[in-house]
Amino acid sequence: VIGQERAALEMPLVALQEAEIAFPRGTVDPEYVFKHVTMREAAYNTLVQKRRKELHLQTARAMASLYPSDEYAPLIA
């Protein structure tokens, strides 16, 4: 979600909450988590491999820009 306006994310996140699929955790910069691990796994497994790789790369780049220390290098790898 890096680079996206918060307003663009609000409606989809509200829809996930209303459907009781995902919920915010934290208050300042909330992190959204799935209600059940099986829901998370089902959502992840519906991604085709090419799209999954794209999302992994975007996530790694975002983490590297947000957390430049070596502490996150193993997770990014």
C-alpha cells in the first residue's frame, strides 16, 4: 500500500471489516490482520504465481525503504 493515498484504501478496508474478514490492530499506523489464519491462507492461495511474485517484490522494496537497517535483511530476503 506504500505510495497510495489513505483515502483510496479506506473503502476497501472498511468493506473487509464489515464482512468480518480483517481488522485493524494498533491505532497510530494500524496494521490490518485477517480474522482467521485460514482466511489469510485462502486469500494468498488465490493469487496466481506471477502476481504473488510482484507483490513480494513490492513488499520487499517497501520494507527496505522503510527499514533500511540490516535488522530486516533476512525477512526481506
